[in-house]
Amino acid sequence: RSESAAPARSESAAPARSESAAPARRSCRGFNLPEALVSERLKKRTAHFAENRPELGELEPKAFAEQVLRGKLAVDDGNWVQPLYRRRGGVWQLCKLEVLYRVSDAKRVPFPAFPNFVHASSDQSPNPDPELRRTFCSMAINSMRAIDDVLSKLDGMQRAMMAKSRLLTALNITAKQLRAALRVPLRHRKLLAIEETEYDDEPGDLSQLRQKAWRTFGAYSLDDVKPTWSEVAAHAAGPMAFEAPRTPAGEPFKPLPTTYRHDFAFARRFIEDFRRTSRLDPTAQAEIKLDEEFCCYLIGVGHAPFARESMRAWRAANPEASEAARAAGVQLIREALDVGMGVCFEVSFEDIDVQWLFEELPQLERCLLKQGGLSGAVALPASYIAGDLLALEGEN
């Protein structure tokens, strides 16, 4: 169940057996796209995209919504995809495409305008703007429709190969957007995955909505999971002295939060929801995605170029806290694996960074995903999926 997909099934009102609904032919094989090949193509195809215009990063949330989102300034309306990889036969292979927002720069959003828009549009803000909240929800729903259209433009064999190799395209949805997402008419739901982001508080019937999502989509996962300070401290042998890691300039780097919506307690409720659902529906797929900040503590890898050095120094100065963080992570990963879930680290790491985890949890090796890989934060416009990414199969 940790491999992220079930065979595709059409849900349109068109003929009962569309190309995406028909069983894959006996001769159909899945995609075999190694990380090195995919990363090389991404870097080559995105080299000509321009950096974001500097003034876009300075826009206030309402101006950003009006000028950029409704003004359709983004390539492919902001629907770009980043690769995720899983080890198969000792080689990291493309196993998922995650939809990320981009305007024109393949590596980053307009900053801080886009994060500020999300903050003002969700429960990250103590008083989210109702109009912006509706815009944010519409953005998520429109992304689902756009990716469904991209999948519809593939030929039937390509979709069958995606289903065969469990290659899904994942979209971010908040807990409060999930109800609307489940109502969207789509043709290729089983080739889509949903990732529940941490931006909104949970509705009272979230467990029921998740169960429906597992029945509806190819996968449903929990995004951006990390522990609070107290959850890490609970794994220390005694009172835990803790000082945050430091940047080269001496500023605090990735301090553990005191409260967090997608903390480990929340993740355990997600795992329990999946356990109950998978007993009734063994085809259900799910992953726990460990946030980049916690990956710094768990495997010493983050996005910042100085992350490895900073975390190495922190670990040497705080061995008890480091061991407690690792113990907390190992326990949660084990609980996820025990119910058949996959685990994704939201960083690009080397094999040596996770070898100790494979020794601790041998079953993790076939269930671990990494995000970005050799191409890092680079994303590709969704309209390039067929002509650039899937076409690599013929070149491999």
C-alpha cells in the first residue's frame, strides 16, 4: 500500500470504458525513469525560464491575488511539477509528480508575496480574509481541473503506463478545502494524489472526509509533518538542554516549534485514520511527508546551502537532543510503515544520509521517497509532462 496508486478509473459521464478506465494491456509496462535522466531533462528544459519580476515579490496579498492569480501572469497558471523518487532495484526512479506554484522562475515563488498570500488566506492568520480564502480555494480547485486536463491529453497507453508504475500527480489541498475538492468532477481521479497541507484548522468531520478521499483518489497523504519541542523532549533520557542550530552568521536556524498544526500527535491520528480505512479498502494509499525543517534534525539535510554544516555543529554540541530527535522520528516512521504507509523526506539527500535509517528500519528502503533529487527545487510547467518527462521513456 505504500507505493502510492491504484489502477486508473475514469469518473466522467463519457463512455463507460474510457482509455484511462480500461485495464492496462498485457503488453503495457510501467515507466522506468531514473533520477539522473529526469534531473538532467528538468535542468535543460527550465534553463530558459526567466526569474520572477522583483516587484511581484513585494505585492500585498490582495494585490497578488488580483494581479498575479486573476491576472494569469504565471506560466501554466502556476501549475508546475517537481519530481519525487523512490528506490527500485537499487536505483532512484521517478514515482510521483508534485504540483508546486511557480510564476516564471523554475526554482522559487515570488517571495514574500506568495507565502504572505497563503498566510492571509488560511488559518495561519488569526483573521483570514474571506475573499482571499475563496480565492485560495478556487486556486486549488482550478489546479485539480488543470492537471486532470493535462492527463486527458495523454494517450491511453501513457495513462496506462502511469497507472502500472504508480506514477501519480499530487496536489496540495488544505483540510478545509477537502470537501470542495471531493466534489470536483474529474476524469482521472485515480491518477491524482492529494496532500493535506498544514495551512488550515481541521473541520469536525475530517476523518470521514479522509476516508472518502482514500476511496476517491489514487492516494491521500499528510504534508509537512514535524514534531514540537516537547514531542522531541519526550524521547530524551532525562531533562533535555536545547539550543537551536545556528546559521553561519550566528542567527537561530530551524528552531523546533512549541506548537504546530501537523505535529506528531496529529500525524498519529492520520495514521490511525489510514489504518481503519485500509482494513476496509486495501487499495488505499498514503504517505507521511516529513517537513524540511525536521529533516535537518533527522538526517542533517535541509534546503539551505549551509544546512549540513550547521546541523553537524549542532549535533556535536547537543548530542542528547540530537538522539532524542532521531528517536522521535524513527518511532513515527515505524508506526507509518507498520500500517502500510510510505514516508517522504521533503529534501534532496544522498544515500549515505539515510543508510543508518535503512539499518534501523530495513523496510523503509522500499517505502522512502525523496523530493527534488538531483534537480533540487526545480519544477517544470505541467504542460511539459507528456513531451518532456514521459517522453524520456523512449530515450532510456
